[in-house]
Amino acid sequence: MIYSVDIPDVTLHVERTGEGPVVVLVPGGGGDAAMYRDLVRELAQRFTVITFDRRGNSRSRWKHTEQCGGLTAQARDVVAVMDDAGVERAFVFGNSAGALVTLSLLTSHADRVAGAIVHEPPVIQVLPDAAERVAYFDDLGRITQREGALPAMLKFAAGTMDKPTRLFDTKTGRTIGAAGVELAKRLTPGNEMNRLFGNAELLMRSEMPEFVRYRPDLAALRQTDVRWAFGVGVASEGRYYSRPARQLSAELGVPCLEFPGGHLGYQRHAAEFARRLEEFIDG
């Protein structure tokens, strides 16, 4: 089922599949509900799976002006989707930027969360080399200003691939990264591809600056009685988006579970990834 959820500043595109306990999947930066297609197919055999396009991305359109509202607003969006579905509490999975939204949800609306997996949240501010990581994202900001958001997004996305390759643009003579190749493998050509590339402006100009400087409320996370865990990909060892989960896991005393693949393991290894999620949901 595909439908819309209206909230004051945005109309959210929502997709719902399956029967059973509710699992909400929160997409990462630059992505949308389609990124979870294979995982949804696996989970829907046992669960009601709800996913959506985050505010301003793809088919979730602003009503008036673009009001990103930050991660707090995005956590409220998850609650709004649950309210519309008549769901009091749900299991929530978020990857990458969606993991940041899930952390915000745990600190602001924990009473609506039955359990959660926070998969590879890029909380780079907690890392010992945070300044170096911030410098990398600041460079992406300069690329955005100089060349546009899409080249910056492609360079960023190339750094999250399990096995980075490179894509040479014969028109410009530039090597722009692997993101186009990877998306071509994962999604059908045409509107879907254009839709994801269309998220570059929002990601690079508005969302990324906030994501890079985000610090979770550790005190609130320590106080929550929700059963939750960090998740990391076995192929992500040492990456900047994997290290925060392991570090915060130790600081907070929260489990850190390993999942197949890397940052996008839920695409390449959907069946095995779903089994790992089911094991956690089943307790």
C-alpha cells in the first residue's frame, strides 16, 4: 500500500507491506523508501513493514517553504507515520542518516519505540579524529559550492561502498566516484534514478551540515528502558560511519550487533540481514 501522510509542513510518502508486528525502516541520506525494497520483501513475510521518504526527499514534498526542522522534526515524522497507521509502538531500524533519526527518536519519543537498531550512525563528533572527519565533509561543502550538489553527493556516496570503484565522466574529464554505478545496480533506470539524484541538493546543502555536527543526548539514551542496539556491517570495520557505533556501544553499555555486508548491507544481503533483524526483534 502506498499513501501520503499530511503534517503541517510536509506531505510524507509512505509505503506499507505485510502483516504482523510493525517494523518502521528509516532511510539514510540521499535515499528513500526504495532503498529498502529487498529488505522489505524479506521482512514482510512476518511483519507489517512501513517505510517512507524522509521530509523533502524524493516524493515527500514541502507544502510551503523548505523547513528541514532538523533531526527532532524528522523523529516527529516517524511518530506521525505511526499515528496515521494507528500504531502505538513499533520496532524501528535506521541506517546512516536514518540511524541519526532513530537516535533522536530514542531520546525524544522512546515511549513509541518497542525496540530499535541504530545501524552505522555517522556520529563523527564522538571520534578522536573528529576534526579530520569534519574537514572531509567541509571539503564536500566546497565541492557543492564550486561544482554543484550532485558531484559532491557522488563523491560522498563512493566512500560508503563496500568495494569502492570509480566512474569516469568522459564529458567533463573528471572521476566522480562510484555512486552512479552502484545505484544503477540497485535500482531500475529512469525516474527512480533521477529521483534519488534529485535529493543531492537537500542532502549536501541542508542535511549534511547538521548530520556532521550532531551529538546525541547520551544522558537520555542511558535513561531509556527501550531494548535497542547499535549495528555495524562486517565489511565496514575501521570506517568513520562504523567506528562511532562501536565507541558509543562501549560508553553506553548498549550491544553492538554485526550485520552482513557494509554500509548498504541490507541491499546486497537482504535475506541474511533480515534474519539478523528478526533475531533481535524476537529477543
